[in-house]
Amino acid sequence: MSSDVSSPTRTTALDPAAAAPTRWLDAEEQRAWRAYMYSWMLLEDRLDRELTRETGISHAYYEILVQLSEAADRQLRMSELAERCLSSRSRLSHAVSRLEERGWVRRQVCAEDGRGQLAVLTDEGFAALEAAAPVHVEGVRSHLFDQLSPAQVAAMRDIGETVLRHLAER
Amino acid sequence: MSSDVSSPTRTTALDPAAAAPTRWLDAEEQRAWRAYMYSWMLLEDRLDRELTRETGISHAYYEILVQLSEAADRQLRMSELAERCLSSRSRLSHAVSRLEERGWVRRQVCAEDGRGQLAVLTDEGFAALEAAAPVHVEGVRSHLFDQLSPAQVAAMRDIGETVLRHLAER
DNA sequence: TCCAAGTGGTTGAGCGTTTTACTGTCTCGC
DNA sequence: GCGAGACAGTAAAACGCTCAACCACTTGGA
């Protein structure tokens, strides 16, 4: 235990007073952080695996289809879609290419801006989403909401929105 | 909006009474879920990028080094290490190979079980962890704990542990 | 003692993501 | 108009993860 770098009792300062002393996490904070991180990692993994196994659609693809389905005319500019999916443009470009191969999305040049591309959800894509949605929702429900009290759900939202306000400011 | 598959008002049942009707998320639940998911995705991405940029160590590698540093004699069986890192054996095996190339970890055959391998943290690896730890902790502190009230931190831990109990049962 | 089944770990191929660079288009000041 | 710079999106290569197959060793029973 004396070799534990993240030990809260550690106060060594190798840097010559240049940087501020590290504000280590105490034991309680470490527990909170670990619980938060691990629970999310397990949840993410579980939802993605169940969705992929039962529908053949990964959570990443699902998110793209959802965003398109919610957009006007079921279409969005590539960059707008990337932003809504918290995805890089490159990643989204690759992903849309793969969805195009499945016939679920098609690209279309943007009329207003010759540089732009529109990603359009096809009927087949919408049908695939319709088939996958119940599986996804049931996963979120059973692994998350069914486990939490209404107060915990409210707290979850509150925490999420607080962190989001901090991180999403640009 | 009428095309929104995840709309809470949707009650279509295409399946002939075989499966139970989908328990869709209502608007409040959707907000909570989205806030929770997006905030975690942004936080994860932010922490990983900052850590990688400033120390050259990804969050995945960092986790491996932490687990080894906290273990007795700074060494663990590969499978035990994989479990603690919430990683697959294959993934860990690849990762350890890369850490070995950096000279931060070395493999050693296990004395008690000839099939087993021990991953051992080297002094160089420990030094790398010591250098990275303040950066990581400061990231978690500034992007998470500094944003939350003590009550929110307590709730975060509570939620995390609740979900963990559900998902970690094996 | 020997063999079958189980376990621990690695390997390689395929796939998805990241990074960097690049192409084509738009915008704005001259 | 026209050229410089910004912007939208894509391409290529390197990297990491997943999946399935595999090897080596151990265990337990005949």
C-alpha cells in the first residue's frame, strides 16, 4: 500500500514549487469516482453487447440512426450529425459509409452549400431503427431505471446536466 | 417528431402479442438518460485526451499501471489484472505487450501455475505512473468534483454503487 | 499412468477509430 | 471579379479492440 501512487496521504512535491500541489482524492472521493466510472463502463458495455447481439446494430450506429430519425425530413448535414453524436467528423464519415453499404443511410449533396453533404435516413434504415429501439430501451430500463429510485434518477439527471454544462461550453 | 422512434407516445405493437409491450422512456427519463450518457462520454473523452496529451499515457494504460501499483509486489496474474481493469484477456494481453515495449511492465512465468503469467510493474513503469498521476487527478478534480456539490458527489457514489451491484453480479 | 476436459493466456485477422493531410467549395476584402 | 483564407468532408495509414482459434499446462477420473 505504501507504493500506491494515488494514496491520499501522499504529499511529495518533486517539482520545485513550480506547480501547485496536487489536490489528491481522499478515500471517499476515490470510492465515488471508481463507482461512477466502473458502473458506467459496465453499463455501456452491457448495453452495446446486448443491442449488437440481438439486432446487429452497435450502440454507435444506433445513435446515428436515432439522430437522423429525429431530424426534420430525417436528414442532417454531416457535421451537424457528428456533433449530435459526439463524434469526430472523420469517424462519422466512416460510419456513414458503412451504414450506406447496409442501405440504411444515403448521402446527398447539399443544395445550399456545395461543400456539404446530407446524410439521409432511408426507409430501410428507419425500419432497422424501429426494430432495434425496443431492445435498446428495454436494456436501459432494466439495467438502469429499474435499479434506481425516483430520487436517484433525479440525482442522475442533475449530475449529468451539471457536468454537461461544464464540459459542453465551447 | 412523429417520426421519432423513441417517442414516449408510441405504443405500436407489431409483434403479435408474443413479447411484452415495450416500456418506453418518458420525456423526463429520456432527459436523465441523455444527460447521464453524454456527460460521461464527454468526461471520458476529455480526461483521456488531456492525460494522453500531457503524459503520453492513455487512460487505459493508466488504469493498468494503477492496478499493478496497488497490488502486492506490484504484480498480478494476467487474468486478475484484466478483471480489475474491466478488460478482456485478449485486450489486456495486447496492452501489456505494448507496455512491455515501453519497458514499464514485464512478464514473468508464474511459479505456482505453469500456464500463468505475471505482469510486473517495473521501476520505470512506476515512475511513469508517478508522473502521470497528478495530471489525471487534477483532471478528475477539475472536471468532476469541482463542479459538484458534496450532496451530488454522495449521490454519484450511491448511483454508481447501485448500478454496480446490479451489473457486477456474476 | 494416461487421456479428456478445463483453464490461462496469446495470436492473428478483421473491424472501427484517430490523426494528418488533402480536395473541393465558399466568403470576404480588395 | 479574384485571390487568400476558412470551412466541409473524405482518404490513408497507424493504432487499438474484438472475436475466434489456438497452444500449453493442469486437473481429475478411469
